[in-house]
Amino acid sequence: MEGDERLRLFCALLLPTSALDLLVSWQRSHLPERTKGLRIVPAENLHVTLAFLGSVPRGEVPGIREALERSTEDRAEIVLTPVGYHETRSVGMIELSDEQGRAESLALRLWDGLEKLGVYEREQRRWLPHVTVVRFRERPRLTPVVPDLGRLVPSDAALMISRLRPSGAQYEVLESVSLGG
């Protein structure tokens, strides 16, 4: 990755391995994998998005990493718990409650830093902590039980690259910052 190359980027909270294992098990038992047009999100792509940046010049990565690091400075433990399943027109997600509002505070600090860099435009809707677990072209209107994941305590926030592939997006950590959780 050099020069003026543009990267498709987002910032996210990374989930503990134990939570990923439980989510994958839940997906297998509660999401109809053989349904036409349904794509189960693989374990390596499960995360909580903080900010989707889209196409950004490679040269902006150091500033974005710095904004991510500044947004995590208080190091307060973030605790998320599953509260429901919800579908939009193209994804199914596990909605999470944010004990103490610490994840939302981190997201808002991050948005401020990214806006100052000129690499992000804040969405008008309120940030919703969630994990996308399935993608689809036609809404299947599933009603699975909420997975029992216990308390999720992310240990890292990350700057991620999204590479679009015929089989779906592939995500990779470019930079990560410890949350101390």
C-alpha cells in the first residue's frame, strides 16, 4: 500500500474470542444457512462498528490511528450485552446494550477526532452498538432467540480495512489500540 492509494476503512471494537465462538455457534443453530441469498458473517468479520469511513487516502492512516488512540484514553471498561435481534433492509444484527454508555462515549469522541481530520461525516442517527451476524438481499424476517453471550468486554479498538471480494467483504486489522478491558 503506497502513495495515493485509497483504502476502504472503518473503526471497530474487537470482540473477545470466547464471544466470537459463542456467536458462531449461535449462528449455526439459529440462522438458516441454506436460505437463498442469506450470507452468514464469518467469525473473522464479527465486530462492533464505531465509525465507517469509506474510501480514504492511505496517507490519512496515521491521523486516523491517532484519533482512535485519543478516543480510548480514559481506558474505562466497556461492557456490552446482547438485548435483541433486528433486521434492516440488508443485514441482521444482534443489538447490544452499552452499560454506563462507555462505548457510545468512545464512539462520539472518535467521531469528533475523525471530523477534525476531514475523513468522516457523522451520521444523523444515534450510534447503535451491534454485531452484524447475517447479510441478505431480501429481508428474511427471522425471529431467532437472542444469543446468551454474557457480558462482552472488548479489549481492543481497531482501524480496519475492508476489501471487497466476490464472496463478500474481507476485514483486516491495520492498527489496534488496547482498551484495558
